[in-house]
Amino acid sequence: MIGKQTSDVYESDLQGWQLEKQLRGDQGLEIILAGRWCLDQALPSWEVLKTELGKNDLRRLFFRADQLVAWDTGLLAFLSGVLKFSARHDIEVDCSGLPAGVQHLLNMASVGPEQNIGAGRQSKAGMFSRVGVATIDFCRGFPEMLHFLGEVTLSMGRLLTGRAQFRRSDFWLEVEEVGPRALVIVTVISFLVGLILAYLGADQLRLVGAQIFIADLVAIGMVREVGALMTGIIIAGRTGAAFAAQLGTMQVNEEIDAFRTLGISAIDFLVLPRILALMLMVPLLTLYASFVGMTAGLLVSYFIFDIGFFEYYTETLRALEIKHFMVGLAKGGVYGAMVAYAGCLRGMHCGRSAEAVGEAATSAVVTGILLITIMASLMTIIFYRLGI
Amino acid sequence: MPGTPHIEVCNLTMAYGDFIVQHDLNFVVQKGDIFIIMGGNGCGKTTLMRALVGLQKPAAGTVSYEGEDFWNVSANDQERLKRRFGVMFQGGALWSSLTLAENVALPLHEYTSLPQELVDEIVSFKLALVGLAGFEDFYPAELSGGMRKRAGLARAMALDPDILVVDEPSSGLDPLNARHLDDLILELRDGLGTTIVVVTHELASILSIGSNSIYLDAETHTMIATGNPQQAAQTGDAKVRHFLSRGEL
């Protein structure tokens, strides 16, 4: 050792780490490490050496570790901080005083095959630019939706000309999933909605002594509007989300890419059976929901408002016309198509991570309900104009 | 350090329902070993690994860590034992909603009370060790498969585990990266004294880093050889020599 000039000692307790610094020659500094440098205790950050290392005339750095008892990543992290700082300030480092294992691992960390090609990421943008980016993304969504709509339409065309390829069993599986398996929830919800309608109507109609018209209200309300709407919303939450999650996971696993490379249309194979299944089953469920709702209306009228059983029945028959059923079925079919379209759209455009699958499922439900509401308004206006 | 049993496996049988994947496995992994679990596709390598790291209860037999039988101690002790091993899964199994740095830092935040600066330093050091310096703020979805795998190794090493279990470390990596990973495994063993269990069928890795091994046979559903892989390649069971010479012997 040449000319020991000053010596500083940092030290924790007896079992702990020790760090000493010694000037060595004119431009050299020796760092002496001793004791235990393990993560089970509080270790110093390399920054305790910042003032010494930052001195302008420092050119060489040495280490001594003959009193080092034990070490792990804690020491490595400390030394790697020191080395990085030295590299930035042109300080020559001589690691020969460190244990061989430490030298090797430090060496591996600095000669990895892919150092620093990631040139850092852009920093967090401000609020306005984030709002702007989100708006642009949102607007870009529309052409995407239209594009997908076009693909689905072409696929429908191929189906009509008998050129679409999908497995019939997939279609029937979806039919089972959407139909029979959704019966319980549809029953419960439409029963309760029918009950609410009956109470709501009875309360108002009692004022003019026209309670018998509860039957008209419930029957036309359920068959024309509410049956289809409630079924559509249930299916959006239940099946639309499931479609998005299934297709999204297939996207993550590159299954959809595999279809593409084989020249099989993923739209034909995956989207078409789902849309067809929903277009078939949602009208049927709508019909079922309407009957359940009318039953609830009947029970409420009979037990609570003293309307005779047959009275209610004939009033219902008198109120209902075939056109109401047609309107209900048409709405059911359109809502089913909307839910399937939204679910498949979000699933097919899903990103490649678990988080993206979650986003796709959420977005499928939101888009599905939004589309249902838009279509409901449009169709109500159109049917009114047509006088149906 | 070598010469002390670290993991002892006794009469281990693994099954899915009635289907027995492997039965009557007996082997000892010494401290500081690089222990290779090898065998053809579908022989149960990964199932054995899952039994070793506490993910899947074996149908029979014991797995002991320094004398503590993992499947017969309390849930608390199991948690304590689990903290001593790091596992690298085949595809990396990174948490996709976290950046690489957050992935590696999570175990450190959960199990240590180190200051943030030190955690950051450890994280970037571990990422540099696997050749991913500068990728701290990337999300797993933005990386290639090989990079995800290496980041998975960095996360497995985060807590300086006594036992590092790696599943197929070099499959899907280019030869240089595979070699770098093999070197890293050797350095971890030499530097930190980590016991390393490697599940693999990459011949180059098996022969260059393995200090001990077992060969699982898919036909008889049990192990048919154990010992240093290089010796096994010369003088071992005919099936093992066949495997280790790519079918030429």
C-alpha cells in the first residue's frame, strides 16, 4: 500500500457489513469490504461513496475483500452501482481484490448479449396529450368496427353461397351455451321485471279505475320491448363477455394467426357460428322471457289486485296481436347479432396479454349494451313510422 | 458445500387421476449441484418439477428439503420453504400488467424491507445478469419469447434463493443466449452456492453444466438412470446413451 493518507470507516454492528476507504497513491482509492454483505440486513447504497468517487483527480479504484465473511446480491448491487458510476466518470477499476465469484457475476452482468438496445421509453405524457391520444384511439375504433362489419357481411355472403367453412358442431355448442344454459337467469330476471311492470301499471291505472289494463301493459310491454331488451342485456353480460374472452385468449395463443396462415378464414370459422347461434337463440329466449313476464303479471294481478284469472287471460289475448310478436322477435334477433358482433369484434382485436383479454371482455359488454340501446331506439322510431 | 443433501426425494409417485406419470422416484440433490431432470417429451419432467416446488401434491412419497418433508409440514412451514426456492417457468410466466422491473421487484418488496434505491439497483443488476439491461420499463408483451424467458429467470433469482428450479431454460433461445444462460447458471452455483435443478432435454446444456442427473423414462414410467450426465453418456443405461447421442448409439 502506498502512502496511507486518510481512512474513513463505516461500520454497522458486529455481524454486519463494514466499509472502509483508503487513498492509494495520488489518484487512487481503495475500498475495503469486510463482514457480512447479505440482504437480510440493511445494506448501504453505493451513494455513500459518491463524494469520494466524484472527486476530480480520482483515476483508479481498487478493492480489498480479505475480511469479507459472506456476500450475496446485496454486495453485487452495491458494487454494480459503483462500477456504473466509475464507467461514467472514466475511473479505471481494478476488481482483482474481489472474490472470484463476485468478479465473474459482475462480469456477466456487463457483457450480456443484449446490452442497452432498449433506448429507454418515452416519459409519461401530460394530461392533455393523454386525452388527445385516447380520443384519437377512440376515433380509430370506428373504421375498425366498420372493417369488421364488412368482413362479417362477406362471411355471411359466403355462408349463403355455401362456401363458408365452419364446423356444425361448433354452432350447436354455441347454441347450447347461449340457449338452455341461459334459461335460469332469463327466467329469474324476466319474472321480476314482469312483476315490476305489473305493480307500476297497477299503481297508475288504479287512479282511473282501469286496473284490468295491467294485462295490456304487461303483455305489450314484455312482448314488444322489455323481453327483448332484458334478454339482450343478459346475453351481453353473459355470452358477449365470454366470446371476447375466448377469442382474446385464442389471439394471445396465436391460434387465430394459425388459422390465417392456413388460409382458413377465422371469421368464418370462429365468428360466424357465434353470430348465427345468437341470432337464432336470442329471439327464442325473448319469446320465453315475454311469457315468463306475463305470468308474473298474472300472478300479481290475481293475488294482489283481485283481477280474475280468466279476465286477465282474455284481456291479454285481446291486447296481443301477431305484429307485437314479430316486433319482439325482430328486436331479439338484432340484439343477438349486436351482442355477438361486439363480443367477436373485441375478441378478434384483443392484444396479446392477460390484461388485454380482460379489457376485451369489459369492452365487449359495454359495446354490446351500447349497440343494443342504439338499435332499440332506431327500431322503435322505424316501427312507429311504419305504424307497426 | 457439495456433499450435503439438499433435496431428498423418496418413493415419489405422481399421477393424474388413475394415470401414473412417474412412480418410485428416489434421488438426492446435493448442495451446490446442478441437477438435471431429463427425459423425452411427455415423460413427466415438468410434473416432477411441480411436485418439487410445491405446486402439485404427489400421489405418494416424500420430497424433503434439508430433512423437512414439504408435503407433511404445516401450511406456514410450506410457505417458509417455498420462499427458499426460485422457479423459472417455461414461458417466463411474467405478470403481464407489470413492467420487467416491477416483476423482479415484487418478491423483493413482499419479502424484504430494503430501501427503494437498493431494490432498484438489485433489479437492474439481475436484469443485466440475464442480458436485459435497459429493459426495466418494458412490459412482457413487448418482448420476444426468449427475452421473456430470461426475465423470468431474473425474477426467480430476485431473492437469492437457495434452490433455483428452471424449466427448459434454453429452449427457444439462440445458441449464444443459451450458452450465456448456461454460463450464468454455473456462475450462480459457484458464486452464491445456489443449488440448481434444471428440467431440460437440450443435449448441449445437459452435458456442459450438469453435475448430476436423473433420466425419466416414458415407457416404464420411472427413472432408469442417475448420475453425472457425461458418465451416463459413456457408460450408462442403453436407453440413456441412445437419448444422449440423439439416437446414434
